Amino acid sequence: MQSLLYHGFGIKDQEYIKTSYEGGEIIFHIRTKAEKLRCCDCGSSNVILKGKQLRKFKTLTIGLKPVYLEAEVQRLECKDCGSLKQEKLSYVDEKKAIPVP
């Protein structure tokens, strides 16, 4: 499945967790690989996890099925610059994100 995410959707630096099928939708559950987490401000890898939020992103369909990525978006505190922000996801337009209840 990791290969499909990379070659089919161009998603890298993400770890595949599982696939679920709900209400006719295909949902790939993913999260950023721990070694790839970086501060949004200074780029440091010296970060502490301070919670996470599930976010759901619509992507290309497979056949007639809508496909979503459900990502664990980490809140990171940088030990170098003190910044406290959600990680930036290279594969998403933040304006199109759907919060997961």
C-alpha cells in the first residue's frame, strides 16, 4: 500500500497505517514518519509531539469509489526556536481539508 500512495498519489514521507471502507468510500489512514517531522519555522528535527488532529482529504477516485486520505496531523513544539504549530503537509491544500469528527 505504501507503494500505491507514493506512485499513485505522489505522497512521500508518510507512513501507511490501514485502509478502511465506509459508506462506499475508500479511506487510507496515514501519518508522517517520525524521522521526517520538522519544525515549520526553523526546519529543526528537534521537536516534541504535543497532540494530533485527524484531518480528511479528498483525492483521486479509484473506479467509481471516492478516495480519502485520513491523516494524523501532529502538533509540534520546537525545542530550538520554541514554535508550537501543526506540521505542514506537502501533499495538501489546507483550504480543502475536512475536519474529522
